[in-house]
Amino acid sequence: MNATTTTSARMKSPALVLPDAMKGIQNIYKAMYQGGAAPQVLELVHLRASQINGCSACVFAGVTAAKKHGESDERLHAVAAWREAPFFTDEERAALALTEAATRIADRCGKAVPDEVWNEAADHFDEEQLSAIILMIGLTNFFNRINATIEEPAGTTW
């Protein structure tokens, strides 16, 4: 997004304009939350990817959703500096590292997700949980890009 403050989006979200798109997205979310990864982990993943991508609408939504799942302000304020903050478990750190690697694919040369990052995540999560986390990373990046393109403001509710 540009540096100017936007009060309304350029257009409605394409996911709302094309109703079949939203149906598909809702099915992915349903499957993702049934994948066995803790909702708190999924919300931390969503928040971190949104921070990296600078999507204010998704950061706002991510904080709101995380709080509904019991996240504290202390932890939410520290997500951007999770490596230095003492508030996160090894499992959460593995998910956040995977999130950063998968979100910053263009910043890497070599493997998009280094083996060290993958192996750490695989040590903490089974295949279904990893699938849920990877889907959350992908969907978050998907919505971050849509929101940046249409200039969706923070606080928007669909």
C-alpha cells in the first residue's frame, strides 16, 4: 500500500464479488481448522505473514481473531520480534520460522524453505498439522495480496 491513508477500498474484495470464490475459500478454512494445529498457532502464523506483507487489514483481523482464541496483548505485541521475545514455545517458533520462509520466498536464493526450517517444523507438527499451517500461510499471503491491491483498510469487516 502507499503511504496515504485509505478510508475505503478501491473495490469490494474479489472473494465477495465472485461468490463461488468465497465458497471455495470457506471450504479451505474449514479443512484447515480441522487439521489439528492449535488455533492459536494458526492465528500467530496469520499475523506474522500479514506483518511481513504490510497488510493492515489482515494485521487488524489477525489480532482480533487471535484475541478470540485467548492470545494476550503481551504475546501479540511481540510477534514481530518473536525470535527475541521469551513468550513463544518451540512449536510456535517453528511455525513462525516456517511462515517467514514461505512468505519471503523471493528473498532467498536456493531453497525457498531451508531444510533446517522445514525439519524443525516437522519435528513439532504431524503432516495434517503442517498442512493446516501451510494452508494458513498460503491463504494469508493470498489475502494480503488482494488487500494490498484493492487497498482494503484496517478494520474492514466482510
